[in-house]
Amino acid sequence: MSIRIKPVQSYLSAAFQIVSLALAGATACWAQSSAPAPNAQLAAKALNQKVEALLKQMTLEEKIGQTVQYSAGFATGPSGSKLSYDELVARGAAGSLLNVIGAEHANHYQHIAVEKSRLHIPLLFGDDVIHGDRTTFPVPLGLAASWDPTLIAGVARTAAVEARADGVNWVFSPMVDIARDARWGRIVESAGEDPYLGSALARSWVEGYQQGDLSKPDSVAVSVKHFAAYGAAIAGRDYNATDMSDITLRQVYLPPYHAAVDAGAATLMSSFNSINGVPATANPYTLTQILRKEWHFDGFVVSDWGAVSELLNHSIGPDGATVARKALEAGVDMDMEGNLYATTIAAQVRSGEIPEKVVDEAARRILRVKFALGLFEHPFTPVTPAYAPTAANRAQARAVAAETIVLLKNDPVEGVGALLPLGKAAKTVALIGPLADSAQDMLGSWDAQGEPKFAVTLRQALTERLGGHLLYAPGCGVLSGEDEKTLLEGKPAPDDAASIAEAVEAAKKADVAVLALGESADWMTGEATSRTRLGLPGNQEQLLEAVAATGKPVILVLLTGRPAEIKWAGAHIPAIVEAWFPGMEGGHAVADVLFGDVNPSAKLTVSFPRAVGQEPLYYAQLPTGRPAHGDLSHAPASGPEKYQSRYIDEDNSALFPFGWGLSYTRFSYGQPTVSKAEVGLRDLEAGRGPDLTVAVDVRNAGSVAGTEVVQLYLRNTSASVEQPVRELKGFARVTLQPGESKHVEFPLGFDELSFYNVESKQVVEPTTYKVWVGGSSLATAETSFKVE
Ligand code: NOJ
């Protein structure tokens, strides 16, 4: 059996021209553009004729109205507006509302828009549907750990169907920010640290939501966020500035947004951060030069919540009018909750400060998406019965969650062997920990319309399996003890000694203890939840150590939205599972993995640090002149050499690295081969497609069926600009029966072998590539090829 992996993206293949910056208002409109259109629907002539005809009838105020968005529901940012939305919509003074949920609620405003406003222009309804709408799937960081684009497209599909039923035609997803700093709370919303994997998954999110056809009644427009480089917030502090070279911006941070645009994304959301001193929400370089001119994006850009008015705090203008002008001219077409486009743009157009064509262009881009979605023909949402999860919803949520659970460690225990999967010897199980029975935490942050009443906890799932043989003791709270919340609220830290003692007693009565520990999904992960400490919060570490001290075998199930600092557990607990926040069917899925009904196949997409001081920690480091043990390209330093690039008190390497994840079987890798020892530089530059293939045989050397994520890493050993010590450039999920082998091929071409040089040009150069294939970023099976 042979598997040939399709190149996952062509996101880097566009020819980049460096052209002088121009304001958004000066960009050519559709009719004059001969550029390739990533979304053919938005570029279609017939659609644009309708847009132009409508634009001609619109007053300046009506055009500005299209660029305005308010939250007419709950607030997902500071001080939500409290205006008369009925009246604003009737005047055509709002083009979109967010956080309006439910068919009746949406229809209420849509009736006003299409029946009472002068030009009957329908509204866009936006919402944060992030990992499911009603059916809650695992958080995005967990979904990414599946390394399965098809699975993610399926999640997006279900979410889109449910969102449309809820009146939402525009989702603020996917979040494709590269996240390399575990202190940043929003790492949970991301696909992790790698641009290649991030791009592949970004593409599948867009395809799942939009189906390549926005006019289908169950498609939703996406908003790819947060543009750009929001994940690189300095020191992992949310909303903080980012500062990086153009090479890093283009090579590491931009590819997933570009992949999403190439997949036809209808909209993007501009981010809160500044990039090299220029706020992303008023940044002509990213919003116009890169997005419009280089990537030929025809959709529109909405600001993040209040990000236009926050430009005042960024100190790039003396007043609201100035910063609103800067945002609009840079290419932010819609102002989410900033209330500055609504109040300052008209006067500036009248005074000649802002050319009217700038407003026209923003309105044009927004109207294109409305026409493409078919909202003029079908503005309303049919009212359907209240949601209750179907068997199909539950089955999908359970299967998806099981694919996201990472087996971090499964060392044999003396006299018992590997603890997982749990066998017959585990008659009585003590389930311990504050997250063992918390339905709300199973859902994760940004749970949209997910409801805890539909969530299955681990306690429920294990009770179904074990009945009276399950003992349960929470042990402590997630947040009790010396943790952030207690300190911030000035409360005395609760003393959990009594409940820890209870948990210890439960463990003593059991054959094995399962500890469900981690973070509070709501309070400690997601937006505005940066942390300086990454260990188990509160008294959970104390609980873990107390239970381990009983000598009973311990399995640690982590429920976290980020890599946790678990050095003690890594050294002393034999079996560790990372379950993230696994969604509505999370309890069942974790139990499926613990009991071996599902053989785990997920792999980390973020590096787990040994100590928080290593952050930002990621595998694709640039080389140094004084490499140390931990630099993947070099053998451990042989002597006690002081002058190395390392910490004096900790290893450089991750505790669990990118790509890491175990299985209940073992996979063995053959010697990788290349189809050509040398590739012609000119052939690569011609960009006609794959120029060579790396192949490897992978065998299931164990006794149960399993799925391996086969990963291909490259190192460019000599280039005009230094290149990472390893970079992922291919992956494939391969399912193998015991004893079965498969031959896996990875095609490589310009997309995989090019990089950005000091002139910000995407180039290939003569060099030798080292190649590794294996089951993690530590892969050792090696070969090489040359580019000449
Ligand atoms: C702020 C968040 O940064 C963004 O991700 C979200 O989509 C908007 N608020 C709307 O809720």
C-alpha cells in the first residue's frame, strides 16, 4: 500500500511584487483588476455589477452605515454599546450586528433592515462560533492536535449548519494566529506554533465553513483572525505589541492567513496589537500592501472589538476622527463596536479630508460579501425547534474529541506494565480532581451556544463504565490556593488539607487513581488570560503529589488550554494524557482512550516547557553560533563548556516537544529515501509543482491497530538568511493494522523549499537539505538532497 501526500497548500507560490504603498481608497475596483481572485464568487462580474448599481443609489451616510457594526446582544469586549439598534438599522446606519443569537432575534433586525431601511440592504450577523455552535467540539488547540484537516473541515461544517439555524451568517473563525508562547491565554484558540500545519488547518476551516460557495443556505462567511501576528504579543501578555523582522512576519506569522485567503476566506479581522510600531488596525503594509496587492483579497476587513477607538490608546492620532481615518484608509472596512466610523467619517468626507472613494471601496467590499451570501434573496432564518443534541451530533463530537487527546507518557510501572490502556486489573478506580466532574470546563472557552447540561464529564463517563467501582473525590478546587484569582480577589487561600486527605483515602481503596487536573476553561484560558505561572494552579500539585505518595498507580489527565509546566509530574507520574477542553462528549472520549477503545493518535502542536522561563518555546528555532545540548541540529556538547547558548539552570529542550504523542502500539520507520539526490534551482523557480519526493516505509510493530502522524522535517543547511534548525514540511495520518507497513511519499517543491531573503523576496538558493522523517520533531531517520 502506498500513500502519496498531496501538497497541503500553495500559499507561498504567488509571485510577490514589491510595489509602492497606496491607500485602500486608491485601489482599482473589480472591473479594472486582472489579478487572480482567491474567491471567484466575490470577483464575479454579475455580482459586482449588482454591487455597483446599489452603490450608485446610496447616500454617503448609507455607505458609511455599511461599515458600522454593533453588538446588539451580549458584550464580548469592554463597555458594549447601548444604542437603539432598531432605529439605527431602520436608518441604514448599521451594516452588521454581532452577538445576536437565535432565528427570532436575528429575524427581528433583518425585517427592519430589509423592510424599513430605504435601500432594503440585509444585515450580516456575526458571532464567535469557534469550535462549534450548539454541538461543542474540543477547543481549537485540541482540534489541531488531531493533525487532521478532514476532521476539522467536518467540525466547521456542523458548526456552520448550526450557526445558520441560529441566524448567524458570519463566524469569527478560524483563529489562525501562530502561537509560540504558552503564557498567552489565546494559545487555546490557535493551531499552535507551526506555520505549515497552521496553514493546512486554516485552509480546512475555511473550506468547511464556506464550502467554496457562500450562497449555499448552510454556508457561513468566515472571519480569519487576528490579522496580523497577534500571537506574537511580547511576553505573552494579551493585546501587547509585536515586534519582528519582515522575514519572520512573512515566513512564520503570515502563511496561515494567506492560506485562508487562498482558500477563499470572505473576511478577515484586524488585530489589537501593533506590528513594528504600527497598529494592525491602521496598518497599510499588512492591510493593503500584503493583503490586497500581494494576495488579491476581495473580501472585507472588520476591526476587532473597539480596535479602531483603541488606536487613541496606541497614540497614533490626537482624536477619534484622525484614528478612524487612519484605520479606514489603511484598509479596515468595518468598525466593530468602535463607534468612530459612525460618528467621524461623514464630516471628514465632506471637508475633503477623506476621498469619498475610500468609503465607496469599504462599502463595496462589504456589499460583495452580502450578495455572495445570497442575503438579498434569502435574508431570513427559518425558525427551527430548539436544539437538542442528536445521536449523530454526539457521535461526531465523541469521535472528534478522541482524535485530539494526546498520550504524553505511558511508562511501565513495576509489576504492572504500562498503565494504559486500563485493563481488567483496574477493577476499582479512584477519580480525583477538580476537573473530573465540571461540565462547564469540558466545553472550553468561547463555547458559543454550547450548554453545560449537554456535556458529559469524566465522572459521568466512568460511572457508566464502572458503576459502583468508581470512587470520586474532587480533592481541591481548580483555583484554590496560591493562584491568580484568589490573589486578585484578595480572598484568603482555602485550605484544602481535608479534601486532599479524602482523595488520598479514595486512592488507597482503589487499584488505580485517575487525576483530572488543569485550568479553569473560563477563567484561565482564552482572551485576556495571560499567565506568568504555568504550573498546575492552586493546590492541585499538592493533591497530585499526595495521591502519588500512596504508591498507587497514578494516571494524570490534563485539561488545559495551553502547555502546562508539569516537570514534577513528567518525572514521577507514569501515565499522562493531555485532553485539553474536549467538548460536549469529552468525558466519553477520554474514557474511550483510557480504556483502549480508541488508540490515541494525536500529537502536540505546541511545545511543553520544562520551566516557564523557556517561553516562548518552539521547535523551529534559528541556529546560534554557540549551539548547545537542546539545539536539535547538534549532538549534546561533550564537555563542561560554559560559553553555550543555554540556560544554566535548565535544558533548552521541551519536556514534550512539538509533534509528540504516543500510541498503544509502536511504529517503526525505515530509511527515508529521496527521488532525486539533486534538484535543479531553475526547475524549482519555475514553480511547476513537486520537484522531488521523500519516501519512507512506516510499520506498525505492535500488536494493536493504530494511526501514526508521519512528519517530515527539513533543514536548509546553507542560505543567505539563516534558516530554522528544523521545519515541518509534510505530514500524513496513516492507519496501520498490527504488522502492516505503508509506503508514504511527501512531494516537495518551491512552496516547501523557498524562504524570504533580506529583500523580503521569496527565493530558493543552492544548498543541501537535511531531511528527517518520524513521529515527532525529534525524528531521527535521516537523508538529504541538494539544490543546485
Ligand atoms: C474580541 C476578540 O479578540 C475576537 O476574537 C472576537 O471575535 C471579538 N471580540 C468579537 O467577540
